[in-house]
Amino acid sequence: MHITLFERIMKIKPEIKSLLNKQYRMHPKIAEFISLNFYNNELTNGVTIQERTNLNFNNKFNWPNNNCPIIFIDVEGREKLSTSGTSYCNHNEYLIIKKILKEKFPNDQIKNTCIITPYLGQKEYLETRLNFNIEISSIDSFQGKEKDFIIINTVRNNKNNEIGFLKDMKRLNVSISRAKYGLIIVGNANCLYNSKIDEKYTIWKKYIDYLMENNVLMHYDYDKNTLEKFVVKKKKKEEKKDENQKDDEKEIKEEENYDYNFNFDTKNNNYNTNWDLINKDWRDNINDKFYYNPIKIEERKLKKKRNYYQGNNHNHYYYYNNGGYRGRGRGNRGYNRYRGRGRGRRRRHFY
């Protein structure tokens, strides 16, 4: 069903097709991208820039680039399901369209303007809230028609950069080729730019790159009520990992370095340790074979540090103090709190 009858006929009898390579509708700058990407740069203009320049409108609207009557207004605001439950709508984009019509459009040009949106949910949303004498249509139903000015409302804005049937390049061709004097696009540039089909970027990436080259990609600032030049955020090849995945990888790495971090040093008669790992969380069970339980005493002086270790095998206790003493005690925590009986002085056992 995605192959049209016209395409089937051209495939069966390619000799009967011919390209109407001269267009008399669009401003030459609007037709430039269409000719390059949809018609192999064979499309020529039958109208001049002067014939497709509306001075009264341009003086009030103030295009970012006077030589290019196109503007893409980037809007923040998540999409949501419409009342039908099968389509989408976007409240923030509706507010921008309302503001444009109220403040930037001459009253005599509203009737010569059409709002095109791909989703019926947004179409109904706009029709019930906009109090202007303006036509609102879907992309498919407006095919073959034209207006002096076109406002395209793309609606989609989500974290996964899913844009549905907006990925179809034919819909983009239809929507941006309806305007005679000026084209206004309201949507989220990051979502459209980073959308993909089978790991390949859609036609929207090329179009937004074209808009950035002509300095007509703008972002609307709600706080300042101004339009500022905008650059899309290109999605990185490697997506950010979840925190749980990071923790798992860190734990595996710590287990791999276990022998290095906790091997016994025969020269100093003690364990070599990784203090960065111990001080982070001394109750972590790194390996079933060895459970370390270090307790760090408050440092009054560097010489008074005491380090404490516990091993599972036979419940041995190893500790080290400034005197170089290393002894063996009993496994019960509540038993024999004081060490060194019969040795001339008591040594306190710290827990």
C-alpha cells in the first residue's frame, strides 16, 4: 500500500513519464531544498524573488534572514495523546502559533494562511482554541493546494525521537511546498533531527541542516519572549548507560582487581589495600572468599592510625598498629574486647 498507483504506472512504462521542471508557486529560496533533494536539482523557477516577496508582511514579521522567507521555531514541550487516544497534540506549540498570529501577522494576511499539521488530534486542538479566521488542515488533505503563507505544526516531541509517519519524505515534500511567499515551521528541532529509520537519519536531518546553514533555525525563549539563534543537539553514538549497568560494570572491575588490591605483602607482613575502594563503602562484600571489615579511627596524628581486617576462614582477626603488632583473636565480636593479656599492658580492640 505504500506504493502509489502513479509510481506503479511509471515503473511499468518509464518511457511515458516526463518531469514538469518549472515551478510557478514558491519563492525560489523555498524551492531550493526541494529541487536539490526531491528532483535531482532539475527543478527551475518560473517566478522571481521580487514576484514572491510581500513587503507589508515582511516588515511586520521580521524574518531572521531577509533573503530566505523561512523560519523554524524550536519549542520545548512534550507531546501527549489527544482525547481520541489514537493521535497526538502539543499544547506549547499551540501557544506559539497563537502568539504568532496575534502579534506577528497582519490581519489581512490571516485569511491567506493555512496551518498544516500531520495529526488530527492537533488539528482538533487548534480548531477549538484558535479564534482566528484561518484554515487548519492535515498534510494529506492539503495536497495539491497552496496558500500565500503556510504554518507547519510538527507536534512530535519525545525522548526516543520517534516521529511516526513524519519520517516519510513525501509528506515533508508536500508540506513545505505549499507556501508561495513564506514558510513557518513550529516544532522540536532536536526530536526531528535525531529521528531514524533502520539506524539511518531521516530527511529531517538534511532539512534542519539546510535551515541552520541559512540561519533561520530559532528557539523561542518563554522568559524573555524573544527568538534566539538555535543549534540542534546531535545525539551521541553511544547512549548513556543506566546507573544499574554502571554499578554492575564497576563491581565486575573490582572483582577482577581483587588479587591486586588485597594480596598479602610478605615483605611488610601485611595486606596491600586499595584505600579508595575501602573508604568508599567498607561494608561491601567484594568476594565470597574474603570479607574485609576495615574500621578507620579518627586521625589525631598520622602515627596513631590503626587498620583492621576480618577474614572468613577460622574467623581470624588481623589488625595493625603503630607498634607493628599483629595478633590472632577469637571470632565472637562480643568476646575478649581487650587484647594483649599477660603481655605487660592492655591493648584496646576497636570495633
